[in-house]
Amino acid sequence: MTPLSLLDLAPVGEGQSPEEAFATTVDLARHADRLGLVRFWVAEHHGMPGIASSVPEVLVAAVAARTSGLRVGSGAVLLSGREPRAVAEAFGMLAALFPGRIDLGVGRGGGTAGSLDARLDQLDGHLTDPRGTALPRAARPADTWLVGSSVSSALVAAERGLPYAFAHHFFSPTDAVRALDTYRTRFRPGPTRSTPYAVLTVHTVCGEDDADARRLVAPALAPALGVAGLGPRSPFPTPAGAASLPWTNEQLDRAGALLDEQAVGSPATVRRRLDELAATTGADELMLTSNLTTGEDRLGSLDRLLAELGGVDRPGAVGVGHRP
């Protein structure tokens, strides 16, 4: 089986507090650590009451402090709104506190490929210049990754010799196959990697059966599709609340099309779909994510999948930027 990791957004459900969301995130990370998953990343989103993860480096520290084997990182710090030196300092400190366990995933977050290249140049200068003032400089620095959702971002990662994570989990048309093929074929060895390494993020909900999974994923789909006036700034409804909304036939058809691109269903369905995605994209690692808001649902989904797979074996330092 392709190595598995998790991406978390600290989703906030209707009637929940950010404190509850963060506690669930930490519980999920500890559970993933015990199960032997490879890494646990947290996202950066702003102005969205349904997502509490706005400052990933703070949440990375909380997760890393409560786990021991996982690599922990950002998926991704958005460079368009950040000062590169501040990013270098934050992740230099994290790498010094948690040696050999920190990933610095960065993304565009707006702007053009050219502006991303410029920001990456600035960040790289702060991370590597021995005369620089972005301190502390850890003995085992964070591994830098590029996170994106387009062929252009894949090309930037390839030309800079960086490991790459493709955000296939977005509920929108994506081009994972072409992006990862571009990344592999255009990859140039860089200072930290001699070969390409690609992660594919997948919206993954493993229910007791297919119908149960569709019930669980409905709260994430409703805001994405604008059901009953919900939108990105809406907290995620409960599964019962989402089921009671007035979905149109067009929205139901669109929901089915979106789910067909992800891995949502019974344990057997999710396993088959993950195998298909790994085979068609050639991803070296799959990073699972969802917007389930309760600990019971999130841990249950992961446990059902791992039971179907018969567990996982954590590879040693797989995909680490300072390994070939």
C-alpha cells in the first residue's frame, strides 16, 4: 500500500468552538502517530469560521509536542501573505525544538507563478544563507515542500528540485495526473533531493458502508455547493442538519461528481479508490483529509480504513527532503 499521511484543517462544526476543534486535531494526530502514519500536516485558511487553522506554525508546535514518530508540518504556509524571514524563523525554531520531524510546506495563496518564485527565492535565502539573520538555524532544518493545485506549481517544484504535494482534495476540477507527470518529467535535482517525490491529498471519508460515508461527507459538500445559502464562511452543519437541507437535483448530481474524484465510501470502496488514485497519478504518498468535525467520526473513519488495510508500516523518513 502507498504510504499514508493526514492533512488537517481543524474544522469547526455548527455549535462547536475553536477550542473543541483544536482538541480534536491533537487527538487525531496522536491516534495517527500510534497507527504508524508518516506525517501530519495542518493547513492555513483565513476568514473562515468553519476552519480554525489560521496560523499553522502554532498548531504544528502543539501537535509535535504531543506526538513522537510523525513528521509534522504545514500544508501549506501561504507565502503571498507572509514575510519570508518570519516563516524561516518560525520553522527554524520548530526544527530546533523537534529535530528531524518538521516539514515546511509552502504555497502561493494568490499571485502568479513568478511571484511564487520570487517569494521562494527570498525564503530559501533566509533558510540557507550562513550570514543571514533568520535565527535560530537548526542543525536539522525543516524540509521545504511546495504545495499546489496546478500544473504551473508542479513545474516550479520540479525546476527547484523540491518535494511536491498536489491538492487534489479541493472540491473543484483538478488535473492531478498531468501535474504530477509534469513534476516527474521536468524534475531537476536540487540541493536537498536528487529524485522527485510527490504527495497527493485526497478527501477521504470511510463509513460503515457507502451510504453512511455519503451521510458523513454531506456537511462538507453543502457549503461547497451553496446548498440553502451556505458558503465558505459557514460552519459545517451536522450530518443530520446537512441531510435536512433542500438539496436541488443539480446539487445532488454535482455532489456525486465531486465525490467520484475523491475516496468516499465503505472501507472496500475507499481502499479501491485510493489504489486507483495512486496508480493513475503515480503518487509516492497519499495524504488523507476530511472536514468531519467530531472526534468520533474522524477517528472512526481512519480506524475503518486501517482495519481494511490491515494496518500500515511507517517507512523510515520517507520523502524527507534531505534524503534522495
